[in-house]
Amino acid sequence: MNVLVIEDERKIAFAVRSSLEAEGFNCSVAYDGEDGLRQFKQHQPEVVVLDLELPNIDGLEVCSQIRQSKTQKDPFIVMLTARGTEVDRIIGYSTGADDYIPKPFNTKELTVRVRAVTRRASRRQQPQQNHIETPHFLIDREKREVLVEKTEDGEIEEVHLTTLEFELLFLMASRPGRVWERAELLETISGIDYAGEDRAIDTYIGRLRMKISPAKQRDRFIKTVTSVGYKFEDK
């Protein structure tokens, strides 16, 4: 599994690379945004560990360009930042980051997060359902395409989701009406136990709702089940 680390602080980059390589990952490093984009196109890694504050091109722009690039692989992006405000997290997620780790961080924690997203990648490579059709949705896993009819006039819109958002939607839409506990959703899509952090799924669901639902009816397709979690309904 190939990982690209884009981090301008060389000590941090070295520590992250050493930790990942000790776990068997193939790791390359870039020290600025411009070189990071060049190496991404050259190596097409499965995972990108991306610092937010980079010289030349900042991490948000790098993340956005990676998501817009036409490559064979759609990588998981784990964003690193010295900032810790909710606004910065929302901005990072909106540009396509799948996970977010504020500095200072433990390299073991980062390695666990990267290992988790590679497990999700492994699941996508296994034989599985690739197409879901509901009254308002067409979801194609092979094309990573989501078409949704949001309004009553029947207009079809393609929505662009991050890897994590797509996996969440595909998982829930594959079993309409099933109630998913928060911790269960996180564990299913990440491959590790997020005990004690299950409320983090609320952030992901909120972002997904904003993209797939009408502005005045955010819970139209993804319903909250009080004190439990969520379910997908499309009647």
C-alpha cells in the first residue's frame, strides 16, 4: 500500500514516514504543496497524509486539486493541522479530507488511522454489490457516481462525495430501513473500534445530508433514530 506524506516540517515528516514504513507501508515524502501534487500524479498513492499549512500551495488547495484530478485511484486523505477549531475542520472536510488529526499528534495514532482507511480500501476491492437504485438515487460504486433527484420537478443532480461520505451512503442505502448505531457505522467504514468517539459520526452525517438532501429538508433520506444512530429511507 502506497502512502504519500506531504509535510513541510522535516522532523514530523521523518517521524511519520518511519512509523508508516515500520508497519509495512511504501512511503514517499514531499515538503511543499507543489511537489506533493507532482508526486501524487507520479505515484498515485492509496493514502495521502496532508499537512494543512504548506509553502507554495496550501493543504486545502492541494486536497481540492487531488479530488478534482482524473486519476485511476481515489485516495483517502488524512489531514494534519496545527489548528484545532471546528471551522478549520469543516473547511478541511468540505475540500475532500476523509479524516482530520490536529497537531501535536502521536505517530502511533496516525498509523492506526492510516491502517483503518486501508482496510476500507481492501473491502472495496472485494466482490460486492456495485449498484444501488432507489426511488430518488442511482449509486454506482465502480464509477463512484451518485445521482439524486432532490426536487419535485424530477431534475437529476450528480453529487460529489468524499470517499468516506460515499462509503457511508452506499452502506446505509444498501439496506434501507436498517438502523445503524453510531459506533457501528464508524467501525464498519473504518475497520477499527472508535469506542468513546461515536459522536464523530454526527459530523460526517451532517456533511452528507447537506450534499444529498433538499436545503429545507436535510433529514429527508437519512433519518436520526434518537439515542441510537441513523437509517436510510427513500420512499
